[in-house]
Amino acid sequence: MGGCDATMALGRDSPDVFQDAGTSRAVASEASRPSVAGLEQMALISVCALCVVMQAFIMRRGAVRHGGDSHHAFQRLRTRYNVVYAFGTFGDWIQGAYLYALYREHGFDMADIGYIFVLGYFASATLGTWVASLGDVHGHRRLVMLYGVSYGVACLTMRYRNIYILLISRVLSGVSYSLLFSSFESWAIAETDRVGIHRKYLVQLFATATFFNAATAVVAGVVGNFVIAVAGVDGWPDVGTNGGNGDAHGSRHAQNHARPNRYTPAFDVGACSLFMCALGARVLWSPSESARSPVEGGVVAQNSETNKSLVDGEKTDSPKNANQRGVRRAAAMVWRDPGLRNLGVMNSLYEAALHVFVFVWTPALERR
């Protein structure tokens, strides 16, 4: 009884003793558990390692199956292509996670950011389509170089708070987005025909490019998070002033003017990667496919029937006239062919869902 009385007295006099003991056990239990971030990193490394092993196996099997001088030429082409393509996709991927947050940090609300996004998509669908068609006349390598330079400049101008500079930057980004998904593949196809590689290798080339596209997305996410963390909450210094004239938007932007944008470091790294993409295309890629029509340089030799249907008897057109008719002719081909039309619709729906996700995922996560 005396021991019980002593225990009860201890409980009455010092009730925090039991609470502290329970808290200590909970802390020890939490410390013994692996962190969620650690589990995510382990899963990411495991999946990436598995993908690398699978990709190496596929490349090895292709070498055993085909072999010969043609396969060695294809391997050299694949290396040149993927080096440039990896820099180009890295510069694009590193922006996606921080684009909405950067505009908001500049002082724009959700509606304003939505209008800026729509401007970029409109520029991609209109001006970007026309610019991408110039590759048939001026060469796709030049357009890839233009992609790296214009997209890199767009990334650097993201640190400006002036609304007009940001809109110009968004237009450049939209045009560059069209070049990313047209000029790279077009150069690869033209180069395959130029060096005499059979087009069956294009399947392996684009499969490898898809792998590097996904790999650069993972690396871009890690690198972007790292550079923003290293830069700190204050970020790196911004430049420029906003063009507000005393209205609500101008006053809201003025309040944020003195504070650097903490997300610009990711865009600066993206700009460096994009400039490397342009330099790589200049050094590693052949300019021999420049300024040639689709009926020149061996394309017809391997695909005479296909190209005959593509040009529709316009083989005597000059490059300038062919470029002027190119967009209209391509639209007519898509409209006449149900397969191409359905493919275009499905791709448009996919891109629409992707861009909606890019726009809403940042505010959605912040509300959790």
C-alpha cells in the first residue's frame, strides 16, 4: 500500500513525468522509422536503375541482331542525336515544376497566370507551326539551334518583373515548344536518309530518345529542387521593373519588387542546358540536310511511294513555294486521312490534359 500511495502521490505531484515518457517513446519510434523522403529516393533510384538495365539490354540486343557497318553508323547517329536531345529536353523539363510558382512570386494571381499560359499555347499553335515548317527550306539543324537559343533567352528573361518582357518570354517559349516536337525528329529522319541508314533503325532511335526524355525529366526535377534549395528563400537577384501604372496589378507587383524571385535559379540552369543544346547541334549535327526539299537527297530512293503521295506531283516547286504551301498541304493530308486525323485528335487531347495538369498542380498541392 505504501508503494501504491507513493506512486499515486508521484502522479499527482508530477503529472508531466508520464507525458514526457510517452513523448520520448513516440519520438524514438518516429526516429526508428525510415523517412518518407528516404523511401521516395530509394524507390526512385531503384526504378531508374531498372530502366537503365532494360535500356542497355535493348541496345545490346539490337547490336547483336543487326550488326554490320550500317548498325555502327546508326550507333554514331544515335549518340549525336541523344546528346543534343537530352540537353534540349532537360532545359524544358526543369521549368515545368516552377513555372506557375514563378509567375505567382512575381505578383500575378491565378487568372493572370492562366492568360499568360494561354498566350504561350496560342503562340505554339500558330507562330510555332509556321516557324517549324521553315525547316524544310532552311534546315532542321538551324531550327534546333534556334530552339536552344530562343528558349534559353526565354528562361533568362523570367527573372524580369516587367509584364511585357514576361509576355515576350512566353511567346518565345511557345514557339520553342513547337520546335522541340518537330525539328529534332525531322533532322533525325533526314540525316538517316543522308548517310544511307535504313529507316528500320528509326524505331530504335526514337525509343532511345524517349528513354532519355524520361531520364532528363527525373534529373531535372532533382537538380531544380537542389538549386532552389541552395539559393535559399531569397533566391538570386532579379532585374527590371514592372510596367504597372498605379492600378491594382501594378501595386501588387510593386510590393514584390524588392524581394528576389526564389524560383529563377531553376530557369537559369535550364537556360544553360538549352544553350548547350544549340551548341551541340552546331558542333555534332551535320548541316548537309539544310535547304533541301523532301524529294531530294535520297528520301525518294527509300520511300518513293510515300513521298509521291506526300508531294502530290509538286516536285518542280521551288523551296520557297513548297514552304508556303507546306502547312496547307499538311492540313489537307491530315483531313483526308482518318488515321492521321484520329492521331491528331488523340494527341491534342493528351496535350490538353498535360497542360491543364501543369497549370493546376501547384495550387492544388498547396491546398493540401
